[in-house]
Amino acid sequence: MWLFLNIQSFFKIFLEKKIVLLWPILIFNCLLNKMSEKKISKKSVILTVLGVTFLIAAGIGFWGYRLLYAPDFNKTHTVYLYIDQAKDFEKLCRQLVDSAGCERIKDFKILAKQLKYPENMKTGRYAVEPGMNHLTLINHLRRGQQAALRITFNNIRFKEDLAARLDDQLMLTKEDILQLISDSAYTGTLGFTPETISAMFLPDTYEVYWNISPENLIKRMKREFDNFWTEQRKAKAAEIGLTPIEVSVLASIVEEETATLEEYPIVAGLYINRLHRGIPLQADPTVKFAMGDFSLQRILFTHLEIDSPYNTYKYAGLPPGPLRMPSVRGLDAVLNYTRHNYLYMCAKEDFSGRHNFAVTLAEHNWNADRYRAELNRRRIR
């Protein structure tokens, strides 16, 4: 027992004080002093020294294995550590105990300090897997070897909503993103404006690192945008007479007009007919966007008077930017729009979310009268 405890203490001195050669000398002197008190043969001394050396080596091997390679982190599932600029080493250690089930945190601290990790912490999201050992985890932390995560954004209308959604999922802040996508000089380098930049963000699920910088995230979204716009899609847009960004603007209107996927290409064809004939789009969602209120259930004449370039009752052509971040299905619906002669649409009076389409104004007025009558009956103002 005496020998076991001393091996442990000497090993800690070795780790913490970096005294590499002192411990064997101390032990050897201790043995010689004890053996000098008795008449012991040279052979016995040699055997004793060899035995003690073996025990010391075995003890050091045991503690070295325990410190470096023995499994720790008593969890049945993977736990993730999130390290930002505000998290220090002590907070990380508390998280390892509280969340990752670390049972030998003192050993972890000893090894981390010997490897100079506390002075070189890197931000990121790191996986702590069940049974992982200290050395593997510390190496991941030191090297910045992160576990990627999946971020998702969809059904986004305003840039502020996008920034908030990204803030919720990544280390960056919404202010970081908003500053970039609201900067006309910066968006110009990407081929967009602050009004059109939302077209670059294609709603989907993406795998990124938690500590990705705002600039690198935007570059990633630009690559995804460029990958989507293949030569075939660009050719289809050119055939319609639209640029990729204009396709995004029109797709955003289509998606705001109807929640029915089957109607997407029909609605797209209607607005393309209007664009080609020089007829104002007169799309109600553009008025809601101009008002900043998508909860409006009934567009009144007073709403139509709002002076905004997004008001397609007041200004012909497409608005300056998307009303929302259009989905791939919306974009493809515009590129593969249904050929027809419809120029007018009105929500069905059954409030099914579908629409009545019309070629003539007279037919449209008849559809609109039925819809208004139902609004009045339901007392929707």
C-alpha cells in the first residue's frame, strides 16, 4: 500500500512539476537507505531494485492509461460542447461534469494543462461520445476538430427574421448578419442589392460548423445559389425574359399568393402573361409587404394607395426584391410555368386557399363579387 500511494504521488509530481528524473532517484535512495540498515546480499539488492522498478513502471503505466486512454464521460448518447469567446476553461470543465458525465475531471484538468489547452481554447461545437477518453477529446479541442451541425431556414419573409433564425442556430449574432446583408457595397460584390440579397438564401437544410463566420456563411449561400442556377435553368429564365434574381422575385409572389403547390405554375403563368403584356401585376401580397403586415385578410382601397415600389397596384413590373425567400419548388414553378391565357385570379369563396382564374375582366369581377360577398357574410373587414 505504501508503495502504491507513493507511485501515485510521484506520478503526479512528474505530470504537474515536469520533474522527469527526480522520482526514480528518490525511490532508489530510499531503498538503499533502508537496505543499508541490514546486511543484504548484492543479489537481493538487484532483485529488489528490479522488482521495485517493475512496480513503478506498472504503476506509472496504469496511471498513464487512466489519465490518457481510459474511457470516461458516462453518457449513453453523444453530448455536444459549445465553446464561444466567453467560455473559459473552468466553465468548460463544469459543463463536462454536469452535461457530459465526466467522472475524473481532475485528471482531465491535469492533462489539459500539460498540453497547454486552457491557453489555446478554440471556439466551436465539439462532440463528446460515450466512452471517449481524455486525450482524444483534448486533441479534438486543441485542433478545433468540430462536429458539424445542420441549420435550416424556410418560410422567411424579412431579413430580420432570417438573421434571428441564424442567430438561434449558430454562434454568430443577428446584428453581424444584418450589417452585411444591409450593406450595398458588400452585397454588390456578390451581385445583389440589400433588396435582392434574400434571393441568394435558398431555403433548405445545410451542414456547417457552429462557429462559422458571417462572411463565410454568406459565401456558402452564394455557392449554393450558383450551384442551383445551372445553365439549363438560366436558359429557361432567359427564355421567359427574366434574370435569376427576377425569377426569385416572381417566385416569392407566387408563394405568397397560394399555399397550394398545384397552383404554383398556374399563378406563375398568370403573372408572366401580365409582364409580357405590360399589365401591372396588381398582386395583393406586394401590398401586404409594403404595409409590413401579412396578417391582412382583406385589401382595401386605402391600402392600395400606399406609396411604395413594392405596391404593384401603383407601380408596373416586378417589385425591387423578393417578398420572401422563395423555395426551390417556387423557383422551378416559375421556370416551368403553365402556358394559358389567364390574366386574373381571385381567392375562392370557400376559403380553401385555392383560386378562381379568369381570362376576361368581366369573368374576374364576377368571381371577385362572390368572394367579397363571403367576406361580408363572415364579417371580415
